[in-house]
Amino acid sequence: MATPAPVVSNTHSPAHYDVIIIGAGINGMLQLIRLRELGLSVRVFEAGTDVGGTWYWNRYPGCRFDSESYTYIYSFSQELLDEWDWSEHFSAQPETLGYCNHLAQKFDLRKDIQFNARVKTAIFDEARNEWEIALEDGGQARSRFFITAVGPLSTPVMPNIEGMASFKGESYHTGLWPHTPVDFKGKRVGVIGTGASGVQLIQTIAKDVKHMTVFQRRPNWCSPLNNSRISKQEMAEIRQRYPEIFAQCRATEGGFMHIADSRKATETSPAEREELFEKLYRTPGFAIWLGNFYDTFMDDEANRILSEFIARKIRGRVKDPKVADLLIPTDHGFGTRRIPMETGYYEVFNQDNVELVSIKDTPIERITTTGLRVADRDYEFDIIVCATGFDAMLGSYDRIDIRGIGGQTLKQKWATGPRTFLGVQMEGFPNMMMVIGPHTGASFCNMPRCGEENVDFVTQLIRFTQQKGYARVQPTLDAENKWTEHVIKMADKLLINKVDSWFTGVNRNVAGRDKRTVLLYAGGAPRYRRRCEEVIASGYADLEFT
Ligand code: NAP
């Protein structure tokens, strides 16, 4: 349970800090640790009642990593590496939340975090070069620097289906899961959504439910997680290899351990292709996605060959060919949307008590008091679960009224898509920094690996600004334009950016999110890192200090 930090007064003049951070997730916590090391006063505002961010909110059954656990650990403290044991190669949510709690306790973070504190507005005071932060409960605070560590997937979205509130049974969103367990035993359950969250939930509750109906709009390509336990001895070996593991992640485009095969699928013989695909299908984690022939990311034909292999696997695992057909995507290739990693997901559809309903052509008409209606058929449920995802990347910025110079809102600035410098700062919003914001190298990367670098970049920038006695720092418009153009150009080469998904900012449950936007940096973590290093080496020549 979180120790409550003193509440920011809403009756006295606002409390003042050097830095205010929004979010006490995995990156907000690290940012707090780093800024404390500079001797700065820092306040973190967190909407939840405790630390953990994603791992605090997503408590649904089956929620777990699909990053190797030992790549999802911060490397900055040897002591932390020495004392933390992972019990599985892909740890489940309770263990990861445990890691977050351990971090908070070890570094005594909670004393600087105010929980139950949702930020409503952040306004730059031009006269004082300070950010004025207002909370939804009326509390206020001011700071020289303002950092958003709000996470890319932290604004859950309910489906825009009529009658959502009318259902009289229990209903849940995977991203807002209750802290007390939900009992699925003997219940009739309807699940809407088959992304990574839906897949994890469905395969986990299938053994408990009386009956489950899965409502699938567009199927996703899923592949086996191949998870297993880590023995004490194996953990000791992993601990010895941490430097090697981190170095390997650093060398890859996405901060994972999987290294893309430098051959082209299109120039390799069918037998060689089959051999690699088979091997990767049995390899734990994202190997089949990130360790595959590199042209599967860029070339339609290479991607088609891989997609065909996965389709065969699905057909081999699902008994009813009609159901198998429904589960095989036809509107996008393998890996062009985020791959849900599964453990027995396809076999769930061989169970007599599980029904797959395709709502691709006949959407859910409405939610009723007893369930929902599709194409004149009424389904009755005790529980409805919406695994309908998030207003990715932009949602958490949109719900805060952020105003920079001249009262310009961030929403106005980003009306046609994000415009940033390195995904860290925006022209017109001095002293505001984003951690894992849109367009950072960390946006399409194993979070803690790139997050750690992102936090270090922000920390160094604040240190530089403070040491030089500057009151303001922001990018030049030219630097912002050049970076934004570069991000858009990089996106062009990947098939991912030619498909509707949260990667490309499309979410038809949210007004104004029906067009593709470049949210992620597709140039790879090493290229992004090099650019950050150049910026530092140039004495931050792309930035304007006042
Ligand atoms: P998601 O991938 O956006 O999936 C949402 C699902 O809900 C999709 O199947 C979508 O269908 C469906 N949906 C949305 N609105 C609907 C509507 N009105 N009617 C019917 N269906 C609707 O969301 P997610 O599964 O929560 O995953 C989001 C991301 O979180 C993942 O891609 C991943 O990056 C992260 N995540 C990670 C892990 C992990 O690390 N292990 C686990 C879970 C999630 P359409 O596809 O047709 O839109």
C-alpha cells in the first residue's frame, strides 16, 4: 500500500519544485531517481494509488511480459540487478508490479510522489519561466521543468457501441482492471477485442468460464511466447550475463535480444526459409518477429511468405477449418501490427464452450441489459470484458490541457500529427520534456532499455540548462521540423506504417483518430542514440537557451 505523500495545497500559494513529473510508472520512477541525484527538488503526480503505471493498471488475468524479463530490468544499479530474481522468462504482471514496488521502496520514491493526483492543466508562465500545474482535485504546483512520463498506452478506450452503460452484469476494461480478483468460474463471458490484451486474457480464463464468446473484428497474427520458468541456477547464470544481455539489446533496432537475419526471405530457398521459420516459431519471445529475415518488415513478398507459414501453423492448431479461416488475418501481413504472443490461444477455439464470432462485417449492434446484440442475435452474459485497447501515444497528452508560449495548446500544435525534436521537446513549449513521447527512439523499442537512455538524455539536458544558469530551453523550429521530417521519412520504409493499428494512431473509438499518423520512430534505437549523442556533443546546437 502506498504511503501517502503530503498533498499539494490548494489553499496556500502553490508549492514550488525544480521539476514536476507526471506518472510514476517504470520511466517516471527512474526519472525521479536521476533528478534527485542532481540535487533537484522533484514532485511526481500519479493518477493511480500506487506506483507501476502499466503494471499497476493492467491486472487482467494472464497479463505478462513479452519482453524477456531480464531485458525489462533497469541496468543503472548493480545492487538492484544483484538482488532481483525473475521466476519466469516472461514474467507475469504481479511479479513485474513487485519489481516496481521494490524499486519504489529501495529508493524511497513514494515520499516524492503524490498519488490519486490527476493533472488537469499544465500552463507555461512566460513571465516567470515556470510551469503551473493544476490537478483535477484543485491542487496546484509550479516548477521550472515539467516532464511527462505518461506512457504510450495509458488511456484505455471503451468501444463506441450504443448502450455501453445499460449492461446489468459485470463489465471490465483490461486496462482498468479491479484490484480484487474477478471470478470467472461458471460464468458466461463475452470478450470484445483480440489484441495482445484480449489474447492473454482469453487463453487464461478459458479454463474457468462456463462459456465464452469472443467477438473479433480484425484478427491478429499471434505466435507462441514459449515461456518457461527460471530456476535459481539459471537466474544466477543470467545475472552473470547481464552486461552481455544489455550490450546485445543495445545493438539491435528494437532494444530486444533478437537480431534480424541479414538474409532476404525472397533470396533464400524454400527449405532454408522453412528451417528458419520453424526454429523461430519454437524460440521464446519476439524471435519470429524481430529475428526473422530483415526484408519481412519492408517487402510485401517476403512478408507474404512469412504470413503463409504462420497461417499454416494456425490451420494446424485449430480443428474447425472455418474457425481457423476466421482467425487468419487477410487485411495485413505478419508483424505489420503488434504481434500478440500466445500460449495455447488457438487451442482455446477447439473447446466446446468457446465460440468465435466475427464482427468484421456485422459489428456489435448494441450492448443490452443482459449482453449484446449482433446481426439480430442476442447474446447473454454474466461478464463482458472490453479488451479494446488504448488511445495510444496521444490520448494521455490530449486529456491534459497543455499550453505553451502565447497560450498555444499542444493539441493545436499536434493537430495534424506530433511535431517534436527527438520526441523529447517541442518548440513553443519551453522546459517541457517527454519521456517515451511520440517520435522518440524509445517509442518502438523494448521500454526499459530505451527508456533508460531517454531518461538519461532528459536528465543531462536539465543538468546542462541548470549549470549554465539558463531559464528556458526549447528546440528551434528548424530543428523540430527537420526531426519531424526525418521521422516521417523513416516510417515510409516499414510495412507497419501502411496498416491501421495503434502503431499508426488509428482508433475509430476516438473522434479524430481515423487517419494514420506517424507516432513511432522507425529508424531504430542505434540511429536514434547516435543522433542524441551528436546533439550532446554539439553543445545542444539544435536547442535555444534563454
Ligand atoms: P489493441 O491491440 O488496440 O486491440 C484492441 C482490440 O479491440 C482489437 O482487436 C480491436 O479490433 C478491438 N476493438 C476495438 N474497438 C472495438 C469495437 N468498437 N468493436 C469491436 N472490437 C473493437 O489493444 P490491446 O490488446 O490492449 O493492446 C495494445 C498494446 O498494448 C499492444 O499492442 C501491446 O503493445 C501492449 N500490450 C503489451 C502486452 C505485453 O507486453 N505482454 C500485453 C498487452 C498489451 P480491431 O483490430 O479491428 O481494431
